[in-house]
Amino acid sequence: MTTIANHTLFRTLRELKGNPRITVLTELMFGIPFNLFSPFLSVYMLALGVTDQGIGTIASVGLAFQILGALLSGAIVDKYGRRPTLFVADLIAWGVPCLIWAIAQDMRFFLAAAMLNGLFRISHTAWTCLMIEDAEERHLVHIWTWITIFGICSSFFTPLGGWIVGRIGLIPAMRGLLIFGCVMLTAKASVLYLFSHETARGKLRIEETRHKSLFSLLGEYRSVFGQILRSKPILAALSLLVIANIFSTVHNSFWGVLFTTKLGFAESQLSLYVMLRSIIIALCFFLIGPRLTNMRNFRLPLWIGCAGYFISQALLVVMPPQTVVLLVISVALEGIGAALINPMLESLLAMALESHERARLSAMVYVVLIVVTSPFGWIAGQLSAIDRSLPFALNMGLFVIGAGLVWVIGRRQSFASLQKE
């Protein structure tokens, strides 16, 4: 028991105070409702008559609005503050879309919800600044690890969603789960607003931008974009995030479709494999992560993670229908990849963005990230219409490129100066 209590992750959780603490602890309020409805969202669209190409189009439209949200986010967060921006943006980007999804009748509803949900990039920038700006650098990797762990713990509720789907049917179950999601996500935004405070850097930026319009602040992005182009650490983190973001877009949009059509499993079983993946990630965080997720040697965990992801996607491409053993192996390897790659990439980006201009730098980084990613929802939709395993063949190629990028970045010592500080 003493050994567990002294584990690095638990020690970090005890040491967190203020904004880092409340942002980490409220993550469950987001994760539980999200994990109840998100695994079934693509098959819910299919059930309401949306085609494979339509799902791809919806994903790309959502990404296009993420570009708008990311572009506006830095200026809005600086001018109006991290805390109030996060509250309002969470309501617009999560509460309202959940209601639209809940009453959806056809593709038009999903397009409208995707447009609003894409604006979550505004809340993401505000949330990241609120959490990171008052945190100690030694806590960064473990903060991101705890965010992922709480997301994983939330996914243990996913089988409840599967049980409800199996009990009353996909469409009525999803409508109920989405209404519950609206209530919970609104409550999460409210709790975080009430128990957080504006960061010191946030107060300074509010004062500095008080007499500037949003348009003038957006005009200043040209100099911020120049900072990105001159920063090897930011470019290195961004290149890897592009790989991860394309994978996430393709996987989240089409894994459920592959699972229920080509692989021949029941819709209600989706939740069991989502939970298995979460259990694997959690175990890896505690057993493997602390030994490998070292900022001074970031290449090893990223290489192992890319290999795990590659093999997991290859299994999805080649496995026969209803091959439970191979599917379990695929899900397990995907979980190992996620446990190693996700916290490392978020931490590398957080280190690279350490600057007085964090909000606007973060906004521009995500604009570039989403611009590059946005066509891949449509591309994956076209591939899925041909053969539902092709989007996952695309993912295999991504992780080959990702492993090569890690080698190039490590050889050029892109993060060397940051690691010495």
C-alpha cells in the first residue's frame, strides 16, 4: 500500500493545487458521458441513413470548423480570459451539439452539430492554458497522464451504454445517452468555472489586450506564425501531432463501422472492446509508462507506440469476420500505443509552447494541425465506401511515417535546448 501511495503519479496528484488540480479532477465529468455515447455515434449515423461518404464528409466539416475555432481561440482566450472563455465555449461546443445529436433525423442534424462541436478548439485552448500555466514543469507529463487515466476510468462506464443499446435499441438509447451528456457536460463547465481562477498570465493578457479589437489581435497572428516556423521544438511536436490527429480522425469515424459491418459484431458489443482498450491503457500507464515516458529520451516510447499502433491496424485489415482473439490483440496493441504516445506528444508540445504567447501559439499550432488533417475524414470516407478496411491501411502508412519522423527529430536534437533547461 505504501508503495502504491508513493507512486510518482499518485504523488503528483497529491501535490497539484489550484487550477491544475480542478482541471484534472473534473475530467471525469466530461469523460463519463462522452464515453457513454461516442463509441456508438458513427453507427447511430448509419442507423439514421447517413452513408459512409456522409460520415467522412461530416468528419471533414467538423475539422473545418475546428480550424475556425482554433484560429479564433488565441485572440478570444487572451482578450476575455481563460476561465470565462472556457465556460461559454464548453456550452456551445458540447452542451448544444449533444442536444442536436439527441433529436437528429438525418445528415443535416449531424452537419449542424459537427459545426458547433468543431468550435471546441476554443475551449481546448482555454482549458490547456488554465491547466498548464500555473503548473510546475516537473508535473507536466503526469498531469497529461492523469487526464488520460481519468478518461480511461470514464470509459469503464461504456459497457453501461452497450447494455442500454442492447436493451432498448440503438436509436432510443443514443437519444437518452445524449440528453444525459448535455446535462453532465453543462454541469462540468459550471463546476470548473466556479472552482477555478484566472491565471496570472491570463490576467496580464487581458490587461494587454483590453483596448485591442479581436480583428487587430487576429492580425498579429502573422508574427506568431513566424515564431512557429522558427521553432524546431514546435515544428517537431506539430509534425508528430499531425500523424496522431489523422489517425484519431480516421479511427473514431470508422472503427465502429468496421466493427459492426465487415467484422460482423453486434452494436452492443462495441462498448466491451472500448473498455478493454481503456483497461490496457491504464495498466500501461502504471506499469510501463513511468519507466519509458521520460522527456529526455522521448524516442523509445514513441517508437514502441508507433509499432503497437501499426500492428493493431494491420490486424484490423487482415482479420476474418468475428475473430475475437485477433480483435483483442489489436485492441490491446492500440491501447499500448495510446498509453505511450498521447502523453508524450502533449507534454512535448506543452514544453515547446512555453512562452508569453502560449494562447496564440497554441491556437496557430492547432490551426496548422487541423488544416493538414481536415481532408482525411473525406479521404477515409471514400476509402471505406470501396472497402471498409482501407481506412485502417491508411493508418498503417501513417505510423511508418511517424516512426521515421521520430528518428529525424531525435537526430536533429529538436528538443535538446528545452531538455537542458
